Amino acid sequence: MENITNSPEETYLLGKELGSRALPGQVYCLDGDLGVGKTVFTQGFAAGLGIEGPVNSPTFTILQQYEEGRLPLYHFDVYRIADVSEMDEIGYEDCFYGEGVCLIEWSQLVPELLPEQVIRIRIEKDLEQGFDYRKITVEGLEP
């Protein structure tokens, strides 16, 4: 599924729509260059789960957990992972194979840890199309 957004608000709303349909045990892999809107998308995704508090990228903590929505959200940012063993230290398997939903930013950096079934989301920008233009591709999600 390919989606085009032309503002941060539209990116947020797409995230919210997907979050509202998320199911327990799903793992979403969110990839794209720096500054493409992964955090905005994640904030919308969290809102779709009913999470009302602030949602920020856990760049330095690797994992941020949100329990107040209809499902727990385990938000990973693995950009600064130096060694995949760091993921063992934070107990990633409990999150990946639990009853909540995982959203992993920069998932391409830890392919060996990902479950077989994931939902891949790729956000790309194209400045020729406009500053806020985003192409958001979603793969692995049932229609």
C-alpha cells in the first residue's frame, strides 16, 4: 500500500489510522532517513492506540513503553545500537513476542532480531515534489 502525504498532519493521521487497527503481537518496522517524519508518524500511531501523553523518539534510551492505550506500545529506536546484544539487555523478546504492539525505528539495523512476520513502513521524501511531500509504503499488512 502506497500513501502520499503533503504535511506533517497528514503523516500523523496515517499513523493514527494504522495505530487504530493495530493488533496484539504485531511488529511494525519503521524506516527512512533522518528527518522524514518517523516521530510524527509514531505520535499518530500512538494516538490511534489511545495513548494521550507525549510520545518522543527514544533515541538514547532505545526503548520507550506506553501502557495507557488499548494495547501496550513498545517504541524502539535502534539508531544508536552499537551491538545487537544491547537489545538482549533491554529484553526485546518480551516486547516482540508479547501482547502489545512494537514499533521499531531504524529496523534495518537489526534484521537478525526481527520476527519472520513484520509490517514494514518506509517513509521517503522527494524535495522536487515539495518540502512536506512524503511517500509512505506499507507492506505486510492485511487489507
